[in-house]
Amino acid sequence: MLIRKTFPITTFHGYIKLFSSLPSLELDTQLRSLCEIPNSQIPEAFSLFSRAVESHNTLPSPSTYNFLVHAFSRSGNSDLAYYVYKKMTQFCIFPNFVSLSCLVGCFVNAQKPNLGLGVVGLIIKRGFSVNTIVMSLLLKGFNRNGEFGKAIEVYRKMVSYGLSPDIVSYNILINSLCKEGKLKESMELLVEMENLGCEPNFVTYSILMDGFCKNGQVNEAFGLLKEMENLGLEADVVVYSTLINGLCREGDFEKGKRLFDMMLAKGISPNVVTYGCLIHQLCRIGKLKEASEMFNDMMGRGIKPDVVTYTGLIDGLCKGGLVVKAKEVFKLMALEGEEPNNVTYNVMINGLCKEGMISDALQTLDEMLEKGLRPDVVSYNTLLMGLCSNGKVDEAMKLFGVLSKDESSIEPDVIMFNMLLIGLCKEGRLDDAMEIYSKMAKRGVVGSLVTYNTLIGGYLQMGLVNRAMEFWKHVLEFGLVPDSATYSVMINGFCKMHMLNIAKGLFCKMKASGFSPSEINYNTIMASLCKEGSVEQARTLFQEMKNSDHKPNLVTFNTIIDGTLKSGDIKSAKGLLSEMLNMGFQPDTLTFSTLINRFSKLGLMDEAKKILERMIASNLPPDSFVFDSLLKGYYSRGETEEIIELLHQIADKGVLLDTELTSTILMCICHCTDKVDIMDFLPNFAQESSEGTSILSNDLLMKLDILPTNT
């Protein structure tokens, strides 16, 4: 039954006294009088009717039943109209066509058009003819409910009943077809309605243009615009906003902006939707300055941004790294009286977390709670991800603990558990990770592939192969299909444990399973092969990589060049360097450091010196590792002058002395003291370094007993 509420029964002493003797005619008169417009008293009429039918002493006439169905329906009291209809069926009173038509409207208003469709069947069964108005009501009801297929079914029935839909019906139906993405059918219907003499109007074209734009067929939408204008129909702000939005969705901001300017030139004022489309697209393409300017222009025109516009701009600024500016817009939003919603807060929290502004993110969450908004699972997942990625895993665990204890709070999902597992495994806290995994199981949350990839990677990083393999078995037992990430964490883990054969086997299985290894996968295997001296295998893999979807990158070249030089194949290493340059890769600090280190170890100091000069010319400052390699190279050749020159370079460039470089300098000084007066040549070294890793130059000499203690 549709009835959800009843009006309080007003006591009319006169009515109650008359119930036992009230003639039907007088009851009819009283009921009709109470329903008269404009002074209708519907609650009182319903009270009187319900008392009458429940007492069974005096009943309204059949015509009054029909009258009340119409009156209650007309006043928007669908539940009351349906109640009267039920009483009619109870007393075997046949409703007339008007009553049944009203009943269709009642069901449509109650968002139950399927029941309305049933009433249409009853209308036909009673021998009445349905009309366009009734069927249009059903079309509207199904369309509003998103039951577009049903709306089309109603149209087919209309045609079968010999009815000619009016423009409203056609527009409803065209809208239904567009919502279902049936644009071809919607255009066929447009032709059909024109052939039947029903001219499309402005609404028709607006619906069609919106449908084509949302389907990415913007050119077709512009064709409809031209057709509409040829019929003398002028586009308004809604049409222009639709087309601008379509262009922006296709990434054509420039054309969208030109259309915007054309709209202004025609004297059509943009609305919040128009500006929102353009601002959103500017943010998507990273033109944040222009987005802010358009936002200010919008405000200058007196157009108040809505929550969607504010949220889009805040999101764009956050993604562009302008979180401080995003915070200003967020504050402006509140000042302008536009309340942020959950999405706005989530975007702001996410932006703050990504910038490491965790305390601000937590304050934003508190503000959200103070304003009566209930953070959703996205809010907490965003915050937990920010805490974990910024190394604040303990704080993340505390927040999760609060959520777990609060039964009125959100239910943690698999994403939330995965965030914690990733943070804990990254820190090597596997016991805590297993505790979270157990809580996950107790809550009935099924682990995803990310869950098991994380745990497998965590245990392999700690060298606990057996535990890692237990989770690998879980992946297979639970029907999960290993993905490229699964293979990647395992390849990386086994390579770090020097279990290269297993890693190579997994690499082959990965390819056999249809996954294309990434640059990281190739580089990881290649580095391990080079470390164990299997340079030929590494070079074979390098050639395979060149023929794959993932081409070698700078890391690849650094790895293979280092391995090739380590094997003593200088010619091939130089060839690889030339190939790297030809592919457009510029050497980085690691490239230069690798070359200098390997050339120095091979005693090719002229080559090493040339590489050093190229490194300096490339504005890449040599570090302690580079100078350590060169000093050892010159030391092994006994080239004192080159050693002294390098010591001066170290001092001039302010290179920090780490333990390794300090040890090498001591070794070189010991060598030099036999041939030169060290005091004449030794420079003053930089003293800035981490505590415990540096030593003063004077202290170096005093340890060697070659500097007087009174200096």
C-alpha cells in the first residue's frame, strides 16, 4: 500500500453526531465542499471520508469516490487518492477514466511507474481508451527513474494504440535514448517525429547536443547547432555550456574558449556551468594561472562558484603542487558561503598529504568533523596513505586504532588495510604487518592482490623466503592471478638475496604469462647478472630489451656500461656510451662516476681525467666517490703531482670528507711524504660533514707525526 502517513482526524462534532443518520447526498455535499478550490481542506475531507467508510453506515456515492480520487490527486496527496481507490475496489465501485488516469499520475509521483503501466492495462480492460496525456506521464516517470528501456516500451505501446505523441513525449523519449547512448536511434526518432508533422523545438536540440557531447561526438553536436539555427532557434547559455563542456572533455580547450568568447560577443551571459567546464579543463592541462584568472573573472561578473567549481580548482592547484594557493581558495569558499562537501575535503586532505603537510591534513579532518560532515572511507584512506608515505606509520596505526574501536565510524576496507601493510612492510615491521593482516581476516575483509604482493615483497626484503612463499601459495589458493607487480616484487627480492636463478626463472614465467617486463625488471636482472660476472647474459638481455616494448633507459646504460668495464671490455663499453648518446640520453652523475671509477681501476687515468673534465663541463659536481676513485688510481701509478692537484680540487670544491675518502687521503699523504715537503702543498680541506665521518686536515698530519704540535 502507498500510504505512509495519515492526517490527524479532526473532530467535527457536527459531523460525528450526524454519522448515524447522515444521508448519502449530504455526505457527498460535505466532502465536495471541503475539497473546493481555493479554500480546500483536504485533511478534513479525508478524515470525514475515512470515518464514513469505516463505519459502513453511510457511504459516499460512486461519483463522489471518483471526485475524491481526482481532488486528492490534484492536491498532491497521492497516498490519499490511492486509499480512496482501494476502498472503491473493496465496495465494488468501478472507477471512471478520470480516476484511473489520476491513479497513473499517483504511481508516477510515487516513483512507481511500473504500477502505473499496470493501471493502463486496467483502463484498456475496462473499455476506456488511453490518451497521450496518460502515456506521456508514464514516459516521464520511467525517464525520471532512469528506466530508459521501459520508456521506449511505453512509446511503442503509444504507437500501437494509434496515439500521436506530442513534442513533450518525443523529447522525453529522445532523452531516454540519449541516456542509453542510443544516439543513432534518437536521430531516427527525430526524423520520424518530423515526418509525422511534429516539429522539434529548442529542448529537442538541446537534449540531442548534450547526448552527442557526452558520447564524445562533438562535431555531430555542432551540426545539430547549425541545423537548429537554420530553423530560427537561437542557442542559449545552456546550449553553449553543453558544447563548451563537450570540447573540454575532448581536450580541445582552445576551441572551447573561442566558443566562450563568441557567446559573450552575442551578449549571452555565461553561468556557473560554463565557467566550471573551462576552469576544470585548464586545471587538467596544468594551466593553473589561467584557471585562477578565469575563476576571478567569474567572481568579477557576480557569478557565484558552486561546490563543483571550487572543488575542481582546489584539486587542480593541489595536483600542480600549489597547495598553499589551494588552501586560500578553500578558505575563500567558506567566506563566500559555499560549504565544502566530502569530495572537497578529500581533495584538500589528499593535496596536503602529498606535500607532507600532515598536521594541516589532520586539522582539515577535524574541521570536517566540527562542521557535521562524516568523513568517508576515502577521507581516511587518503589520510592514512599520507601518513604512511611520509614515514608516520605509528600515527597511521593510532588513527586506524581509533577507527576500529568506533562502531559508528566507517568500516575499514581492503584499501585501508593495504595502506597500513605497505607502510609497515616498507619499515620492515613484519610482526605489526601480520597483526594488521589478522585483523583484516577477523573483519571478513578479503585480501586483494596488492595485499599479498606487499607481504611477499616485505618478507623477501628481510630474507624470509619461506614466509614469502606461504603468501605466494595464498595467491594461488585464493584464485588470484599474479600480475606484473607480483612478479616484480619477487624478482627484485630474489635478486637482492643473490638468488639469481630463481629470479631469472620468475622473469621467464612472467613473460610466459603474457606480461611485458618493465624497465625496472630488465634493469634489476641485468644488474644482478653484472654483479655475478655474467656480462654476456646481461648484454643478451640488453639486446632483448631493445627489441621489446620497454626500451633501455639511462639506468640500463649505466648498469651495462659498468658491468662491461668491470669485465675489462673497454671497447664495448665505449660503444655502449656512444649508443647511449645517440639515443638522446645525457650522462648523469652516476654515469660519470661509473666511468671514472672503472677507468681508474683499469689504470686508464688519462681516460678517467677526460671523463672528469666532461663531468665538470656538464655542471655535475664530482663527489667524494669520484675523487676517491681518482686518488686510488693515481696512487697505484705513483703520480704524486696528480694526487696533489686532486687534493687542491677537493679543497677548492668543498668536497666533504667521508670515511672512505679520508682513508684514501691518508694513504696518499703517506706516499707523498717520501718525495715532497707536504706542508708546502697540502690544502685546507672543508670541515663540514656529518659528525663522525670527517677529520680535520691538521689532525690527519698530526696522526702521521709530520706536523709540529705547537702549530
